[in-house]
Amino acid sequence: MTKRFLTFCFLSSFVYHLTAQIDPANFSKKIEYQVGYFGEFIARPGFKLGVAYPFYQKLKTKQKYSEAYKQTLTKSKIHQFKIGSNLAYYHQVNNHNGLLLNVELTYQKIKHKSKKPNKLSYFDVSFGLGYFHYELVGKTFQPTEDGFEEINGNGNALMPTFALAWGRNLPFIKSIDMRYYVKPTLLFETPAGTGTQVRFALEVGLASSF
């Protein structure tokens, strides 16, 4: 009997977490933690860790009666501005390792519809300024009058970034706020030789404010 009662309590709690509705009005400003795959030119594998804090937030709601649902539905939009920092690393086989320390300003729009109470959709626009450090794999030489000499193949550069991101929350996890996201990013390495080199990276990860 005790086992049946405990099983019932567990299932009830599980169902509650699955069906509990999100209230946009209680969407608080918290530090968000991010972890994800960071692929420079997609296939050069790496990882990325980051934190972001929403220093500005505004909630807008709109109500409209739906004949299909026979009730008044609410659409909510949360507008946030975030400041954050992140660290990314990637490896290009037989070429170099890259390390990027970046500071980002992000505008984020979060959408919520009462007819889909457990779903949030996210859209981000980010501008960043980063410090890029690379280390060439293997030995590096340069020509001299007497032949070649080995040199340090490491280098540093500024790296402004521009990124868009899309994501959704994970509705089956209610104990914490968690979402997945896809974030294509343009990176502008400068100086790179005598000019600027444009790089592309794809980030796919999870973000949570716990």
C-alpha cells in the first residue's frame, strides 16, 4: 500500500510539472548560463561557455477572442536587453587551435501564447567584441637569407561578432527554466594579414537561468 501511495505521489508530481503553465508576468531577470557546441565553419569542432544578465525587460500582452477555442487568448512578448560574456574554443585539424573571449550585447524577444501554455519561443540579435588567440599546430618557419628559421606560430587579434539565434524552451522540464538554441555567428578577425578575415561559426546549445 505504501509503495502504491508513493508511486501515485511521484506520478502526480510528474504530471503537474508537465502540465503546469508558464506565467510571463513572473518571468524574472536572472543570470543565464549557456553551454553548447561551437563549430568554426561548422565542422571545426569546439565548445562554448557563457553567462548573460538581462539588465532591461519589458512585457507586452495582447488579448483576442478566438471563435475556434471559444475563449479569450493572450499573446505575450517579453523584450530583454542582455549583457554577457562567453569563452569559445575550436580545433582545426592540422592547422590551428582558436580561443575567443567575447563580450556581447544581446536583444532578445520571447513569445508566449496562452493556447500553447508550455511553449516559449526565443529570437536573439547579438553584437560582440572579442579577443581572439590562435596557436598553429606543428612547427612554423619563415624564409631568411640563409634558408629558413623556426618562428612562433601564435597570434592575437580583435574579433567583433554579429549573431542571430532562435530557440524554444524545453516544456517537459518545469523545475528549472531551460531552452535550446541555434546561433549562427559571423566573426571578423582583424588584423588578419593586411586586412580583415570573415569567419563563420555555428553554435548549438542549452541555456538555463536555474
